[in-house]
Amino acid sequence: MSDVVLELKEVTKTFGQGDTQVKALSDISFSVKRGEFLLIVGSSGSGKSTLLNMIGLLDRPTSGQVIIDGKNTTKLSDNKISEYRNSKLGFIFQFSNLMADLTVLENVMLPRSIQRKEQNSQKEAAELLRNVGLENQMHKRANKVSGGQAQRAAIARGLVNRPTIVLADEPTGNLDSVTAETIVELMKSMAKKLNQTFIIVTHDRHQFGQVDRVITIKDGRAFEGEDMPPQMELTT
Ligand SMILES: Nc1ncnc2c1ncn2[C@@H]1O[C@H](COP(=O)(O)OP(=O)(O)OP(=O)(O)O)[C@@H](O)[C@H]1O
Ligand SMILES: [Mg+2]
């Protein structure tokens, strides 16, 4: 198994046509290794969500390649691409998006039933819920837990398929700063414990403290480390 789990090659995304055309991503190339905890930062409208949608196989690039676990996904049909998405990627959203009528445990098991990998699903979902500190909440209905607890459950749900990459768009955006901090620590500890790659879009890089890598998006272009213009440090 290769150490590289994601490779972007000259990814470009253009929305619209003619006068109203917007180039949301320009020529983005980078790769990510197993276990890396990567932040994508940048101002509003810079292209962060568009980039995450490309990596998450929720949208296709106008040109360039998205290679996940060695497979060039740009060549896959729509059916194959959703299959590949379900098996390789886990998602955590800004709002936990739990199904209100199901229990916390049932919510965490959902990605497994979608994939028809139900063997041991309850046991593994319960184990993840213990890991995120919800051992006493798992049989409650999802609409009866707090926002922070719901987001913990969403993290467990994002991990239950043992995805190659977990993707999160503003996973703490809907939480107060104290709860947000515990969610950040939880994601970082799960990343270490499971050697799990996380790619997280955030407005607030400081909330995340020390992380493996930070990629800054500015006007649809990606900058990392020494490539980043120094004045950008002040604005992100
Ligand atoms: N479906 C779409 N159709 C047309 N333009 C789009 C679409 N999605 C995004 N854009 C444009 O692409 C650019 C990047 O948008 P994107 O949503 O990726 O920004 P963002 O960095 O996630 O912003 P925010 O921090 O506000 O969430 C913006 O100019 C936006 O208006
Ligand atoms: Mg966004």
C-alpha cells in the first residue's frame, strides 16, 4: 500500500461561461500522505469548498486529475465515482447532519449499511462512539443530544467506513469556541490513533494549533510553506 493517499495534478475548476465565468481553482497540484493532518485555509470565496468538493469526488474538475489511493478518479463513470467515494472517503460537515429520528448509534452505522458492509457494524460503531466519548449517549435519539455531542457522533460516522481520507468543511463552524476546541483535539487524537488522514477546511487556523501541514488558497491558487507570500500570514 502506497504512503501517498491523494494526488492532485493541475486541477482547475471553472464555473459558468463567457462573461460570468469564474475560475474557482487554478492549476492546483499537491499530494497527501497517510496519517497527515492537513488544513486548507483562505478567505471567503478563495476556493476552499470547491477544492474540498474535488477531493471529495462531489464535483469534477474542468481539467486535471484527482488520484485517490492510486486511482485516477477523473476517468470513472458517475456510478463508479459514487461507489469509490463511499468506500474511500468519510465526511464531516459544519452541521452534524444526523438523522433526527435515528439513535446516535444508528446514525454512525448508516454509512456501513449504505455500503452493505453490515458485518460487525454495530460493534465497530459503538467502539468509535466510546472513542469520541459518547458511550452514554449512543442509544439516545440524535435530536436529543447537544451540538458538541452531535458533532462527536458525526466524527464517529465519518470514520466508520475506515476511509482513506476524512474530509471536513468548517467542522467547528457551528460550535462555541470551548466546544470547538474539544472537537479539534478529538479529530487530532483520532488522526494519531488511527493513522488517519484528515483534510479540513477552516476559517480559523489558530483554533487548530500545531498541525502537520497548512495549504493556503488565495484566488483559486494553492500555496504551502515557503511558497506562500509572507504577507499572507497576516490575513489567514
Ligand atoms: N456552483 C457554483 N457556481 C458558480 N460559482 C461558484 C459555484 N461554487 C463556487 N463558486 C464560486 O467559486 C469561488 C470559490 O467558492 P468557494 O465556495 O470554493 O469559496 P470558499 O473559499 O469555500 O468560501 P467560504 O469561506 O465563504 O466558504 C467563488 O467565487 C464562488 O462564487
Ligand atoms: Mg466554503
